[in-house]
Amino acid sequence: MSGSWSKNLVVTVSVEPDDPAMVGRTGSYRSLDGLARFHELCRRHGVRPTYLLTYSAAGEARCVELARSCAAASQAGTGGQRAGTEETGGRGSVRLIAPTPERRGEQREDAEFGAHLHPEEVPPIAPAEAGRHTLRPSDVEPERLRAKLANLAARVAEATGRRPTSYRAGFFDLTAVQAAALIELGFEADSSLGPLEKTREGYPFLGIPFAPYVVDPVRPTRQLDRTDCRLPIAKCQLPNAEPSSLSHLPNGQSAMGNRQSEMLVEVPMTTVFRRPFARALFGAYFALPGPVRGALRTLGLAELLRLRPAVATEQELLAVCQRTERLGIPAVMSIHSNELAAGTSASVRTQADSAAYFERLESVFAAVQEQGWTSLTLTEVARKLRQGGS
């Protein structure tokens, strides 16, 4: 199967605190020591990541500095190497990932900066929410959740100098309340879901598309009927927006965003079966006992591969990219910032783990670069879909 999403790489980074179990305290951002190394790796290979900032991350100086430097470099026309050009460095001539057709001849920033909701740290905070690191958006009362989203968007805008248009909910927990509020706030892309993502409820998203789709705000796991022009928008009231108001965003941006689309595009995170597996059998497969699924996996009949460098080998990551190309869907990679330095996550405990992690990333980025893939940010995916690019 082929389609217009083939050979598109979308790298997302959820920027959130270090794992408290690893660093011994909450709210630590020691992992940002690896942020510059990661961003330089992306820049060298023409990969333009989408950094999804939590409320606390937007207050971290290194995140602010990176966002401002990307914007300043773009405005100066020196935002890293232009896609489709060559540079000469210590490793010789490097051919960067191709630009998107609609962006050829334009200077693009090295990265996009969006928002990532962990509601326990975003005001207004109810007493029962404080310190609850497993708090999900759906656990929050709707009016307070809307206010949190407004405050999160304002915080990211204040930190980066521009209104965020991409979003991810913690714990794969995109709800109708969030979808409607995000549309009202001018967000264009979400990447909270994935058909083969596992939650505490099991595998609740088996029916959603693998490719980007327009979200039905009433039921975000359902694709909106593109023939339905009503595009329901909830008229959200956003009370108690603090510490700053979205009516005072940088550069004179509107509190309600550009509202040009009045729709939210879901960009599903990528997990695939290594070999073709009938979608009609997904439900039956995940209903099987764990040992049976394990046996099928061992036999190579039903092996899940995730585009996550923290849990996949280099060969598995490359295999996912190959499968997405065949399926005609974008390869949406999921990274957590606490994987970018040793000792701040359970998956990257030592310097050796960190070195291996970056080697995997280097191999994947180099491989897709050599094959002429295109690097897209989340918002670029949403705009491509809106413009009829799929």
C-alpha cells in the first residue's frame, strides 16, 4: 500500500520532568543536559522535531533558550541548514532531508514548540490534584480542565514567543472536553492517541486510523465525516486563566488562534505489526491470554514494533519506518525528554545506555535521510491534511 504520507518522519519529544524514582525528587530537569546534543543531532540530519512542553518545562531556561534561538535563526535566515542543501562537517558531506513541496524556497525553523498537559502542575490546581503524578485529564472537572489548557497555552506562548498549535495529552487521554477547548484555543494538531497504544484500560484505540485524521470533537477517537461541514465547535468558557491571559499573546496573536481551520487533526503515534496483520483480527488478538500472544510473537506471527528509541532496537526502529512506508502512513516517533540524559529515566540508566540510545537515533535519522524522507512537524502534518495532501 502506498500513499502521500509515505516517507514522512515526525519526531515528537514530550518535555517533562525526570523520573522521580530515578533522581530521587519531583520536578527535576537534569535530563535537559542532553537537549542540546539531541537538537544538534536532529539539525545535522535535517530532522525538525516537535517539542511538546509541559507547564513546568516552559519555565526551564534551556527550553526557552532553544525556542528563542530557533526563532531568531529562522528570522535571520540561518536556522540551521536549509532542507535540501548540503553542509560539510567533520563527517563529510551531509544531504539533508528533503523539504516539503509547499515549503521549498522558504526558511523554516529548526523545530516546533507545542504543549503537553500533565494537569497536576497546571493552575488552577485543586487540593486533591497537587502532587498526583498519575492524574489524567479525564480526572479533572471540565471547567477546571479548560482553564488549565488556557493557562498551559499561555505559558508556552510566553516562553517561546508564539502561540502553540500542537498538543499531546498525558497518558493517551484525549477527551471531548480537551478536543473542543483545543479547537477554541487555535490548536491544529494533536498526537495523544495511536491504534496500538496500550493504556490502563488495555487497547482502547483499536478502531482509530493509523494515518492522520480530522477529529470529531464529540468523540476524539472517531474520524470526522469530511462531508459534514458543521464541524461542531464547543463555545468553551475559559475561567480564571492565570498567570497570563491568552488575550496578550506575543506578536499580537489572537486569544482564539487563527481559527482558519476550526478543526483538530490527530496525528497518531506509530506502533505497527512487523508483518501484515489483518485489522479485523486486532480485537481477537488482544483478547488472547498474554502467554498466547507471547508465543505468537516468538514465532514471528504477531510482533508489535514501536517507534520509540527507548524500547526498540535500531533494527526494530528501521523496520517500523519500512512498514510505514509500505502502509502509506507517516512514521511518528515518540521520545520523552528524560531519555536524553543518563540516569533520569528507567530506560536510559547509564552513560552506556545513553550512548546506545543516541547511536540508534543517529542510525535511523541517517537511514531515512539517505532514502530521501521528508521531516514534518505536527502542525505541518495537520496543514497538509487540511490542504488535501492525503
